[in-house]
Amino acid sequence: MNYANSITEFWVKTPLTSNVEVKTAAGPLYTNDVLIKRFHDMISTSPYFKGKILDPILNMINNNIIIPVYRNKGIVDKLKHLVKNYPPNHIRGDKNVMAFYSKLDEKVFLFVESLSNFLGFSKDELMSRILVHELLHMYANQIDAYPASKKLWIKFYSHLIIELAGISDIDIKEKDIEPFVKHLYYNVERKMQFKTLGNGFWKDSAYKVLNIKNKKLEMIEYVQSEIIDKFFLKGSPLKLDHKFIQFYKAVVRAYDAVDIYVPDGVFLVQELWAPSEILAIYGESDPTDPNIIRLLEVLAKHSKKKK
């Protein structure tokens, strides 16, 4: 069965009801009952949401936590500006794919491009990956994810710093790197104190963890000056040059070290300021992992209590 074609056929034959405005922190979006029902049915029949993962996803759709909405070009452009790590179209492979977790609204929105291209996804596999990805960002921002994710995050950032330093014969102790990881999660990501990464903080923290003094490491200097200071804090364009490729490969190797497969099309950079990205990539690489399902179940229960 060609799933994409069945979606197109549905839209051709199904009339739409009146749109309803959804007020969001980024501006108004629009949805309707038919759109939500179709999305619910699509999830229910998707081969990628079989088993235990289905219940928490449907629960969050029913409780208005996951909402399919029509694409609003103005908001999409605004998000590209605000979310400075928004990947170039060719990175994700499909320019119409976009979903986002709104921290202020505590919801995940999936954009519909057109009636013939339901949710902008050519494959429901891609939709499932991105949906789980955004839900795990939501989990880490609404629930204290540190106790459950501590070992994963400490191991990942230890390997990332070692890869960026280009030093293989070093053993980073947990007590040395944990303050840095905690700062990224609790202060930068959870409290959005982004400016604390400036003034050399990321670089100085990496050097402190490595116990290196009076020496400059090219890739760590690059991360601080080009990615943190210019790109993330000032919003300057990110040059996808040979240095960025070198950085990118270091991030991939850090994921390999913690046994996480990086799905095709993922744009790696957000790890530098958001530990939840590691959790999101973990979920995107294998949505059926029991640990990921458990986190989604916790999120569904937490979200329902807040309604």
C-alpha cells in the first residue's frame, strides 16, 4: 500500500470544516476537526506507531497537546529567525517538513503544507521520527530529565569534548564534567539563560574538563567563536565550511560512542546548548525503544494532569 497516495486520496475526497484559530506564543495558527481526526486516524494506522508507543501519542492528541495545524508562512519565517539552528532545507531532505515544540504553549505543532501533501511529509516514517523528536524536547523541558538521562548526557559530552580536542588518551571524570552538563540543562535549556554560554564559557568549561591551560585547541575555539558567539547568540549565518564539517563529524562520533544512530537528514548543532537534543536524537533513531516509550508515557500523564 502506498501510504502517501492514500493520504492524497483522502484529501481529495474529504471536505474540510471551518478552521479554528489556535493562539500560540509565535502567533495564530489554524486547525479544524477534520484535520485533527485525520491525523488521529493516520497515527492509529501507521506501522511506525504500533505497540505500546501508540497509547501515549493518541492520549496527547486527544488532550490537545499534539496539534496538526496549517502552515503559516509568517510564523514559519519567525521560527526560522528565533530558532537559529533551523536546518537548511537540503539537510532534512524535504523542504515541507516542519514540526516544533513550543515551550511557552507546552504543545507540539505539526504543519500542513497542502491538502495533497498531508502534514508536509512524503513518508509517515519521517513524520513519526520528527514527532517523537519534538515530544522528547517537550519532556525534557517540562519534567526533570536529568536523573534519568544523567549517564547518557555525561558520557556524550565527555566524548564530544574529547573528539573536539582531538585527544584520545584522556579519561574525563564524571565529577569534572557534571557541573558543565548541569549548567547546560538546568540554566541554559530549562531557564533559557543563553547568554551564559558567551564570554568564553563553553570554551573555558571544555578546557577545565580537559585540564588544559595555556593552550588553544582549534575546534573548541571554533565552537565558541563561530557557533556559540556568532551563530547562536548573535544570529549570524552559519558557514557550512570545512571547519563545520569537521565539527559535525566530531558530533557524529560522540553519538556513536553512546550507541546512538544519527538518522539521515538530522542537523547536528543544538547539542552545544540543549542536552534534550541527545535525548531527541535517541528517540528519533529508535522510537520503539522501551526507555523512549516510558518517557512518552510519563509525558502523556504529566500533560494530562496539567490540563
